[in-house]
Amino acid sequence: MELMTIIRAEIRRAINGGRNKREPQTNVMATVTSFNNNGVMVRFDDGGDAVGPYKRLEHYSPSNGDRVQLARVGVRGKYVVQGKVV
């Protein structure tokens, strides 16, 4: 009986994306690489190329090199630049 429980758990884990499935983070840190009227381009702390553009809160005026916090918002869970971390 215990063997069947283990097998079922492993099947469930495989169906749901395995052990390495990564849940999106609610808040992340990034560095501003560029910005324009369409939004802010950032490079996330985990590396990789610059991505975006992301919308920003009205009070934040971006500058290249700023360390910023992004948060997932809304039903679709898109990142929005919350502001500069000082």
C-alpha cells in the first residue's frame, strides 16, 4: 500500500511540473538599463539580457543604473516597476 502512495505522489509531481517547477516571485530586484515612453527596460538580478518594457508607478522617474523593485500586479500578473531602492 505504501508503494502505491509513493507512485501516486511521483505521478502527481510529474504532472504538475516536477520538483524543479519555479513559482514566479511576487517581488524582484532589477537594474534599469534604459527607458522611454513605452516603459522601463531592466536586467533582473538572476542575470540574462535586458527585458521589458515594464510600466512604472507615476512617482518614479527612471535613470539608467537605478536599482528598482518590481512587483507582480493585476489578474495577469505583469511586473510593474515600484520605484528606486536607496
